[in-house]
Amino acid sequence: MCALGLSGIDTTLQEMVVCPACKQLLVWHEDTASCVRCDRVYPIRDGVPILAPPDNRRTVRVEDLRLKDRDEACSTVRGMLDIDAGLIHGPRLYYLLYAVMILALATGLASGAILIAAVLLADWFVFVRRRARVLARYEAAELRLRTLADMEAVDALYRSRGLEQPTMFDWVSLSEEASRGRSRRSRGEETHDFDDERYVEVLQAIRKMEPAPRVVVDVGANDGRASYRFGIGAEGALLGIDVSELLLQRFRENFPHGIPLLADGVSLPLKDDSVDFLFSTETLEHLAEPDAAVAEFIRVLRPGGRLMIQSPNAHRIRNLNPFHFLSLVWGLIDERLLQKKVVHENTWHNAVTYHWDFSIRDYRRMAAGRGARILSLTSRGFFVPRSILRGSVSAFRAKERLFRALPIFRWFGEDLVLIVEKKGESG
């Protein structure tokens, strides 16, 4: 029996990978896997099982897709950053306005302080209108990637051009370039480091488990950065799940110890109660049905197993306008002012992809009634200009601990982080 195209995989692990349609065992052959119940046959290409759900249908045409060059991709990122601003762009002008307002109040110039407050109110109105207009335009777009087959069309486009799929590291580098004018990579430096801190948090969550998890699943594995750089899953068995075959090929190259699976997070090809620890960083927001995906994540956990999700926070501080901050505080009670994102234009090509913003209430709802209990729900990535941190990881971590300890402020980080444990006795 073939070991998923890889060597060293024991029978137990082979048996936990099942048919995504009926969740029954697969019979593994050299280049295919077939279901013992429904007779579906799944291809294995270069060691990557292609385990698509039965309702997988392409909704876009490859000929309608168009790749962007780096300048256009950079412009797309700047456009996404712009919808987080109103009249005022960047924190420095906010600092100046606050300083002038304090000076005006200190010297008794109430009219000056009122004028600045009016400017800030106008800035907030412009921000709200701009964001609403852009989000509505995204949602009206017809060229939207909805299915695993659509993602395969994107892979086909990259293959036809002889190009590699951009990784999460590429996006971080591009984001640096868009926000600062030039990328760290162009200066011969490694893009850091604060963006990778989310993997450190995953490691910390794993190390709190006793006994140590033997089977770890990364949903949204990308090129395996969590594993080849941080060693997540290196001590047991790691299954890396992604929607891109091209990225999974790089996952195999970067982390040969792992088991790549091309599958949809909404229909995991994994047996019930088979996973010790499942994590998903910056991925849940890209799934068409995030509620169904969370149900799947919990289904595959063994009793006592844990799930960790990190994804964009609808409560995040997008700019330093005080009226925006007040709207976020009110958003803890009434979510209508949060202006949640559902989709946006993809950075690297012209299609629109899902990009949900989740609220605290969303996370609690998705975890409720699934046979699991919430161990932790907090946020991370609190806003502080990076120039203040001066590249210090220890300063970054101290800042994170401080804000997480503060009432109200603790909810307004860039990402929400959910950790749940499946109920029942562990084996």
C-alpha cells in the first residue's frame, strides 16, 4: 500500500486520511486513492493527494484570470491600506493634531480644540464612507474564487506562465514595500519577524498540552513556513492542508517530514476524533463557509484535542481617530459600526477572494454547540509604530502582554486568537 507518495508514514496515519465525501477509508495505490464505500477515485500527483469534495465545481474560467505584475500587486495592497484611512493618512498627523488640541485646551483656546475635533469627525465620516463604498464594490464583483476547483484554475494560470505561487512570506514582503516604499527583501534582509510571532504563539499553545500532541494538522499550510522555520509538528506527524498544489509542492520540499494534502477546509479528508492539535493561521477568513470549517476542525479533534485559529479581527484599530475608537467600543455591543470585510481583490491576480473579518461574537458563535469549550479568546498584534520597537522582538512581546492585560484594549488587536478544547475524555 502506498504511503501517500512519501516514505515513513505508518498505517495509523494512512487510516486517518479518509474520503472527503463519505469519510470512509481510502485504499492507497501508486498514483491514486480510492474510497472503499463510494468508489470515488482521487489522484496523487507528485506525492500530493488531491482530495477534493464531491461538490467541487469550477465557477471561473482560466482565461478570465489575469496575473498582476509587482507594481500592480503593490498598488492593490496600498488600495487595501487606503480603505483604513479617511482624510488623514498615517499616525504622525494624528499625533500632531492631538498635540495641538492639548496645547489649545491648556492655553484656553477652546475654539481651536473644537476646530480640531471637527476635523477629526470629518476624517471619521470620510473613512466610514470610503470603506463602505469599497467593500460594496468588492462584494459586487462577479469574478470570485469560491471553490477548490477555482483555486486549481489559479494554479493552472501560474503553471502556464512558468511561475511559482506567491507565499505568505511574499505577501509580507510586498506589504512592507507598499507601506514603506521599498521591501526589506530588496535590501537583502529577512522580512521579519513580528509577522512570524503568530507561529511562536502556536508553539506555546502546543507546549501547554500534556501529553504532547502526536498528530498535528496545519490548515492553510502554504509553503510550510510554520514547520520548516519554527519546527511545528516536527516531533510527531504533521499534515499540511492547502488549496494550492503548487504551494504544497513547496511544502514537501521545505518540510519533507510533513504529509501534504490538497483539500478544502470545509470538507476535511480526516477521520473523526483523530487529531491532537489543529491550527489555522490567516486562513479561516479565506474560506467560503467559515462556520462549516470550524465545525470540521472540531469534528476531527480527538476528545481533549485542541484547535487554535488566528484570523483578522473586525474590532481592530484601523486608524488613530478617536471617533473610530469609540465606534469599536460600541461595536462590542452592536456590530453594525464594525464594517466587516467579506471579500476583497486578490493581491496577485484580478479575481476577488473571501477575506472575512470576524468579531468576538462570531468566534463564540462558531465554537458554540460543537462539543468543545473555549479555553482562550483574545487578540494579538496591537498597534504601535514599529519604529518605536526598533526591531526588538522582546519589546514587541512586552507590548503584546501589556495590551492583553488592559480591559477593553485587549480586544482591539489585528487578529483574534481562539483556542478551544474538544470535550470528552482523552485517550
